[in-house]
Amino acid sequence: MEKITIDDNNYEVIENYKDGFDLENFKNRYTDYFKNFDFIIGDYAYGKLRLKGFYNSSNKKCKKINNIDNKEKYLKQECAYECRYFVLKKI
């Protein structure tokens, strides 16, 4: 798996559906807001990258809406059908 570092945070690309991960696009969209999340999902809608942070279910900040266990539901309900996407895990 590909590993990246951004703003002193290390991530591993654990899913790269339809070649969705593009390092430059990710760097342009990433902000400090995402540094505390255990996972980041990036998906493309209308040609633009969207990012959403998620937590492990064991993380005290985890809620139903940002639980990584609900990833498939998020992709199905909140993302364009069969869109390109990627999942990064903080390491």
C-alpha cells in the first residue's frame, strides 16, 4: 500500500477504487481539520474531490455519522454511483 505524509501526519492508502487517489488533488483539499480523524475518504463528484473524516468505532469521538464501520453506507447514500474514491488510514 502507498504511504504518504502531509503536515506531519502519516497515512496509508488502504483503498483506491477506480484509481481515485491523486496526491496533488489530495494535498490541495487537505486542511488541519482532518488531522484528528483515523480515516479520510475522498470521492469525486462533478470532477471535484470531496473529503470526509471518519473514526474507528473504539475512538471516543466516534458517532454514527463518522464511524468507519458505516463506510459502505456513506459511499452508497452520499456519493455518486460508482464514483472514484479512496480511503486513507492514519498510521
